[in-house]
Amino acid sequence: MSVTTVLLDAGGVLLDEAAWERTRAEATAEVLRAHVPGYTTAQYDADIEEAVRTYCPRAYHFVFWRHLGPDRDLYHQALAAFEVLWRPRRPPMRLMAGIGDELPRLAA
């Protein structure tokens, strides 16, 4: 079988990631506030935009490094603290509205 089509989901095409991203922003801000007083989800959004503009391959890690680097131990501690908050809060991924009807047609 040869490949005839490749679908790339650059975010918000196949999966609705809005709840996922808000939850990630809240958990990140909560962790960073311990080291960056007053850090907000709006600052997180700006940091993510900067990561995307600079083609950072791991945007979420960029946010922590931007504020805690070059202290590698603190950076790793913050990432671990984030994971502790993130895992139980992480919402399920959901398909974008209407894409469920399109997927069988695309597969055909």
C-alpha cells in the first residue's frame, strides 16, 4: 500500500486542545510562582508564543528554562513539580467539532 495523504495536526485541526492548554498553563504558573512572584497564565501564553516564534522544539520546557535557567537543578525540580500537578489534572483529549464525521471520508 502506498501513502497517498499525510495529515499534520499543528494544533486545533484534529484535536481540540483548549482545555489541555489552559490546564497546562495553570499548572505551570502555579509552579513558577514559587520562583517568579506574580507569574501569570498570561505570561505563560507570551512565553509559549516566544517559544513558537523561535522554533523551540519543546515549548513547555522553554518556559521553565527561560525563568529558571541556568540553574539546572532548579529547572529539573520545577519540571518534576509540574508533572506532579499536571498528571492528575490533565483533561482528556477531544476531537474538534465535526472532524469525527470527516475522518472516515478522509480514510476512504
